[in-house]
Amino acid sequence: MKMKLIILGAPGSGKGTQTSRLKSMLNIPAISTGDIFRNEIKEGTELGKRIKKYLDSGQLVPDEIVIEVIKGRINQPDCKNGFILDGFPRTLEQARALDEIVKIDACINLAVPKEIIVKRLSARRTCRNCGEVYNLLVLRPKVDNICDKCGGPLYQRDDDKEEVIEERFRVYEKQTAPLLEYYRQRVPVITVSCNSVDAPPELITNRIIDGLKKLKLIS
Ligand code: ADP
Ligand code: ZN
């Protein structure tokens, strides 16, 4: 399946969860800039040291750094047949840079009201080992605090604490929300709305799949 997708939505709209499900269903790699950055920080690399302060405070990592990282990743052989980008682009400048590298087939837009998102983010837990995302409201791990996939310990990201959530929202409204308009003018956009805290993730995935079928990107 050859398909180059991006997924847009506020922090906590379920981008990570949907991306991880689509990745296995469509058999394309998922690229999450947030995961890449957290991993660099965990490994204590030079890049990790340079970007830690941005992640800790809910600010965006500077465009030049993000663009370089994503270029390197998209040029890997496993991306030849398509990919799904989660958390990138996040600014108009990043979107323009992406346009220079590849042609995107479709944009998935997750529309979720803010009240729901705040509830969800506070309930989010992440695997310290493999990055898999859980939610104590809708997507609980089989065993408390343990990752179903790899057995690693679950934790709450510092930026999922309430003070930082507000800041991430401000940043999103200002810098990332305008991207939707940018993509509406350029590629087909599949919008899926979610209006309840406990909407099952598979329901949202099914609607995305329907949208991809309508666009004849999958059969
Ligand atoms: P969420 O989508 O839940 O907000 P992510 O895991 O995508 O979280 O991102 C976490 C943090 O990583 C962001 O707050 C930001 O500091 C940094 N980051 C991730 N992607 C980008 C990007 N494309 N541009 C700038 N900063 C980014
Ligand atoms: Zn894990």
C-alpha cells in the first residue's frame, strides 16, 4: 500500500492512538516527532540535550531542528512505500518544508472538543520503554501500570500535567490550528469528530478507514 498521510488534531485528540492503529492496519511506518524527541532525551544525545527545555515547557522545538530530523527520517528506506506523520507538521513553515520533500496523499483531521481533551490528557499514560499510549478512561492496560505490548512501566508525561496542558493548547491554537486551512486548499482532508470522552478508539479508526476508501486510497 503506497500512501503518504498526515494526521492533524489538538494535543490529546488521539493522534498517537490512531496512528499506531493505522500503522498496523495499513502496514506503513508511523513517524511521531514527539516520540523521536522523547527518545533522544531518554538516550541523552546531543539533540536530546538541545530540545529538552522545549518539551518540558510545552513549547515547540524550533523549526530548523524539526525539519532536519523529519528529512532524515523520511529518507529512510522503510518510508519508500508511504508513511503516516503524527505531530508533524506543526507550523506553516514545517508544512512548506514538507511540501518540498514529498507529496502528501491525504490529511486526517481529528476534531475533538477541548473539555474532552483535557480530561483525556490527564488520564493518559505512556510506556517508558516503547512509547505505546494508554488511557485510564478508555484504553486501560490489561495489568495496571504495565505495557501490554512490551511489559515496560507506564508513566505520566510531565507535559500531560495540567499546567503544561494549558500551554500546549495555546501553542496549538496559535501555531498549528491554521494548518488545517493550508491542507484543505491542497489535499483531501478526512475529518472525524469525537464528541464523548469514552468513544472507543476503534470507532474513530473505522471512520478514518472509510474516508480512505472513499478517496480510493485503499480498497
Ligand atoms: P502531543 O501531540 O500530545 O502534544 P507530541 O508527543 O506530539 O505531543 O509532542 C510533544 C512535544 O514535542 C511538543 O510539545 C513539542 O515540544 C515537541 N514537538 C513534537 N513535534 C513537534 C514539531 N513538529 N514541531 C515542534 N515541536 C514538536
Ligand atoms: Zn511498551
